[in-house]
Amino acid sequence: MQYGRKDQLFASHVIARFVRVSGSTLCVFAISLILAIPLAIQSAMAADGHGLAGNASGSKSQLISQDPLCNDIEVAVDSSSLRRQLKRSCLISLSGVDELRPLNGFSLIDVRSDSEFSSFRIAGSINIPLHQIKTKEFLKKLPVVLVSEGRNTSDLEMACRELKLVGFRNVAVLDGGLFAWYSDNRVLEGDVAEQAKLNRMTAAELFEMRSSPSLTVIDISASGESKELKSWLPAKVIKIPANSKSKSKYLARISSEILKLRKKSPQKKLLLISDDDVVYEQVDRKLKSAKVSSGVLRLARGMNGYREHVEKQRLIWSRKEQEAQPRRYEACRG
């Protein structure tokens, strides 16, 4: 709001009229003070050379130019494809993280439990539980990337969007998390045996992701999914039936299918499902020799374990439905 010479004259006229009517010195002082405040603010903004509403260009980098750290972040992000990427999604790729790492104040925040973080982690990352991040005010102006196991990042993406709403300008989620980091042959600190389990998706994780379009299943189980189980799997399921006559052709087809899917949709997660964990050991040897093993998830306990999980979940839902039904009591008989 702008206050000019006319406004000042009008204010003086109002005060003079009020004095004649009320004769109150206190009221004159109060009204003068109220009218003087906006004029003082306007003068200060003019002396500063740029105000929140009076910025000539209106760009973000100019609005925060007094903070060298934030200015460095904004300029770096604006000068690359990262700004467009982060507007479309909270997910950021490994190469995107590499772009951000040289920035002052950059933080990789591992949101797993303390015990999981102690087991293994990315060098230089810090461990903060997800629910505590929004209380860390100092992170609002810093480039922050959230990290989890990475097999299912839907909850983390939702939390990222919520953080953006409360002022965390440069927060993102590492696409694929620790699994992507490990699959890209990047170094992780800690227990090597535990790191190797990053490619094992649990039945519970698959159940949560069953409707996700980002997941493609390669079914190599002998039994395959039943009609009843089909509705509990992702829409994209590629069946490669086991070939007992020619195991080499069977394994070669699995490798070929993985290469084809990666070429067609490199961003999609691939999940291999066998009957049980024993089959994975045989398949892994072939996939490693063909250099297609990295980046492919395996379903822990296979199709048999997932079938058990679905049955347990359906039983839980059935019990909840029964408990929700209104109870009927027989009329008292006298």
C-alpha cells in the first residue's frame, strides 16, 4: 500500500476535525501514531531499495539475496534441470544427488531406525526419524535429500510433499533409496551381509505396492499366480514358465526380458518372483554373469510366502468387518 502527500494532508484534516469534536489529546496521539506506522514502513522499504512487494524482478534468488547460502542453492537449482524435476515429483535421481552434493549445507538424511542406520549407511549421511524432520527449522533453507531402503518410497514421497507445504524449499526423496545406491555399485559403510538384503522385497511391501504402476513383476514361479492371487499382484506381470528340459534357455530368457524391460521403461522397478528363495540362488548366478542382476528386486519367500501373507491379510479384514457389524441381541424372554 502506497502513502503520498495527499494521504498525509487527508490524515491531518481528519485529526483536526476529531479534535474539534472530541477535544481529546489522547485520541489525537493514538490516531497520529496509527497513521504514522505505515508511512514509517514505506520509508524504510524505500531506503532499503527493495521490498517484498516492490522487488523489480520478483525472482526467488533476489528475494533471498541477503542470505548467501540460500542464494547459492536457488541459483544452482535454477540453472539445471533439477528445478523442473522437483516440481513434477519429490523423487530425485542419483545423478541429481551428485549435482546437489557440492552445495553448502547439503544433507542426506536417512530416515530409517537407529539400529538399521547403525547396520549400514551412506557415508556422510545423518540419521533423523521422519517425524522429527519438520521440527528442524535450520533444514528449511538447506538442500535436503531423504533416504530409505528405497523399495517402496510412497510414504516418503507423501512426507516430502507435506514438508514442502511447511517451508522446506529444497527437500527431495532419493529415487530407489539405498537399493539404488547399492545397485549402482556405490560404497555403503557397514555390514556387507545386511547390504546384500536390500534387493529383497517383503510380502508386506509388495502388498502395499500392488496397485503401483511403477512396479513390473517377472513371474518365474513353477506354479504361477492363481486366479484368486492375480488380483493381489501389480497389473504388469510377465510370466516366464520354468523349462525343465532346457534350464540354460530358461535363464537366458529371464536375462533377455530384464534387458528389454530396462530399455523400454528404465524408471520402473523390476521384481522377480520365484516359488521360494532357493530358486533365486540359481537364477542369480546367471543374471550376474549376464550383468543384469543389479537393480532387480526379489520377493522374499517367493510366491508361496506372498500367498500366505494375502490369506492372513484377508482374514484380518474379514474379522474387522464382522466386528463392525451391528450386534443383534435376542429379546428377553419372561
